[in-house]
Amino acid sequence: MTPLRLRYWDARLHAAIGALPESPADRWLRRLSTAADHGRLWFALALLLGMRRGPLRRGAVRGIGSLSIASTVVNAVLKRLFGRVRPDLANMAGHRRLRRAPHTFSFPSGHSASAGAFATGVAMESPLAGAALGPLALAVGYSRVHVGVHYPGDVVSGLAIGAGVALAGRRWWPVRPTEPARVRPARSAPALPGGEGLVVVVNPRSGPEGHDPAAEVRRLLPAAEVHSATPGGDLAAVLREAARSGRARALGVAGGDGSVAAAAAVALEHGLPLAVVPSGTLNHFARDLGVETPREAARAVEDGRAVSVDVAEVNGTPFLNTASIGVYPDVVRRRDALSGRLGRWLATAVAAAQVLRTGTPVSMVLAGRPVDVWILFVGNCRYTPRGLAPAWRPRLEDGVLDVQYLRADLPFSRTRAVLGALLGVSDHSSGYASFATDEITVHLWSGAQPVAYDGETGAASSTFAFRKRAPLTVYCHRTS
């Protein structure tokens, strides 16, 4: 069908909708159309979704990010490019008209693009929430035709563009898999009804302010021995004493990744299984493991179901997630502070620009060759996506250290790093390199530096030995 023919039928359909008899729906559709002005409806829904941690909050952030880009593309570029004049409202019934008729071009519909982008963005992180928002997005699109300010073709195109922008965002901001990382089953963890024989240390400073993880652990596992770590207290010392006394058949920790790493070191030392109760801010290890809630952790302890996961170490100190040298910890901290407003992809680029602007390269001997680097990242198992924003692991038992680094000894290395992050191609940059190994020693030429691991900072040194060590048994209700 030719463009002229499409326009003809588009106008005919618009006229048919305009000729519909008066109904109570007219008022509500007019209000819905107005509520979506400037994305207000979607921002309000994002605030509500953001109150729940997990997929809903991630969906809200992704939805707003997709909406912002789609709205900019439509209103600043496409409308001016196509220049389609809005429908004539002379014959539109007065009870349908908006109080303020828009004066911009008609094609494509900006309201529809925002609706399609937000609903699709949410659906990518939470399919159920996205399915619930789908009819609302369609209703917003239709309302623009019902009040007479758009042709149906404007709305269909806007919805398609918005959804396309959200889907294309996966190139820069990959969607976290719903399936947890692959693990090995373990059969050496005892079943502990009510948590009897489990000694748990709780870090009360982890997680949301005002939330007391200790009370929840006692409620879920009433027979467990639960300790709250005091400010400045040694969490590991409490667990070590319980293990040495023989009263602990298993150890547990409720806290963030730093607390989990400290407890894991004790569990490895004494050959005991570990229960991880997610109560930190990010819970990277627990999320990769597939333990999303304290209730899931408690159920695994009572049933005696566990898995075996890889453990890495740096200079003898175990870590479960990542270790790094250079500016990477500062990039991560800045990225996490910005991601709520900017989304993970843009926040990574902005954080990299801010940190690299004042950062200092580290001279080292890596894998037998001298190199200057901005960032040295060592992951316990292979991380994805590649580049400056590694976020999760497909497996927790692949037997390798994931070594990634960003070189500083190339021309315009700062600019390359920031542009790579902004375009989502940092892993294809000539300044980026990676390899897998089971052990590596790094010698620093530029002086001793601290190493960061699992959210904690280790002692400064000029030599760092990374290697894999014996696996750790962790309670987890899934065993495959």
C-alpha cells in the first residue's frame, strides 16, 4: 500500500473514531491523555514500582531510561523530520477536546512512544508487571486519537518506536537473567530443623536503614544461635569461636558481600557449610547463587540442601565475587550512586569519566609483561557483560579467574575508556584486554596499593597472588 493510501485510511479511521457517540469513557480518556503529559503518569508509576527492591525497581529504572531516550528521539528528531500536521479539530466534539491543544507536529506520537518505552522497559525486568502495564500503555495511545490530537498511524508508530528503543537498550544495558548461576550439588550439609546447630552472625549495619535482620533470622530459625555484630566488632571471631567450640554444625551470616566473604573464610577454615541470609544493599553473591530472600535461605538450612561453589583468594584472603586494583572500586561506587537516576549504562560512562579524569594509572607486571592500567579486575568465575560493567556470572563453578584490565599506556586511553562505556563497546576497545586463568601473580612497579575485594579494602602491597582454592559448601534450596 502506497504512503498516500495509508494516509487516506489513517484519516478515515481517525474520522470514524471522532464520530463515535458520547459516552462516559470520553471523560476518563481525556483525563488519561492529560495525565500522561510530559511522562507524569509513568514517573508516578516508576516511584511506586521503585518501592520494591528487585525486578520491579530495576524495571522502573529501565522504563524511565527508555522513556527518556524515546521521548528525545521522537520530539527532537522524528517529529521535525516528518513534519506531519495534526488533525483538524474543527469537527471534534467539545466534550472530547483537551483544554490546551498541542502545537507540535503529529508524527509520531510522543505520548505513545513514552508509553511503549516504559511498559517494554518494565517488562524486560518483570514480565508480569510489564503485562499489567501493557493495556495502560495502549489506552494512553488510543486516548490521543480519541481526543483528536493524533491519527491512529501516529500512535502505532509511536508505540513501536518506544518499544524498539527499550529493546535496543539491551545492547548497552543487558538484562540480568532470571535464572541463577550454575552450581554443583553438595551432599555434605546437615539438615537443621529450626536452625538447630546453626550459629549466625548478623551485621545490623547492612541493608536498609531501620531494618533489623537479627529479628527476622530468629523468627525464621528459632533454634539457631544468633549474634548481632557490634560496631567495630570482629564478625569472623564470633564464628571462629563457635566453630572451635564444636557447638556449630554450620555457620551463617546475614549481611552484605563483605560480611559474607568474612564468614566464608571461617567456614572454609573449619570445613563447615555456610548459610547466606541476604540482607545487604546489593547481595551480589546471594543473587548469583539464587538465594533471593531470608525465607529461601532458612528453608534450605532446614532441608539440608546445599551447593558447592568456587572460592578465589588474594594473598591468602578468600573472596567470593571480585577483587580489583586501580580505580575500579571508585568507578563502581560512583556508578552505584548514579544508577538510580541515570540507569546502569549511562551511570557507568559518567562514573568512568569522573574517576578517570583525576585517576592515576598503575604500573605493573601482569602475566609476565609490563603494562600500565587504569583498572585490573579479577572475578571469581567468568563475569558478564564484558567491559567496564561486569555484573553477574552464568556459573559459580567454572574453575577460572576472570582477569580483565583497561590499559593506560595507549594514546587517549581515558577518552577511549569513556567512549567505550558510553557506546557499550568497551570490551571491543583496543585498550581493553581479558583472559582466564586459575592463578596469577601481579607485581606493582608504581608502589604499594590496596586491593579491594567483595566491597572491602585489603592491606596495601606491591605483590598480589590470585588463585583458586578449595570450594565452599553453601546452603541453597536449588541443587542444579
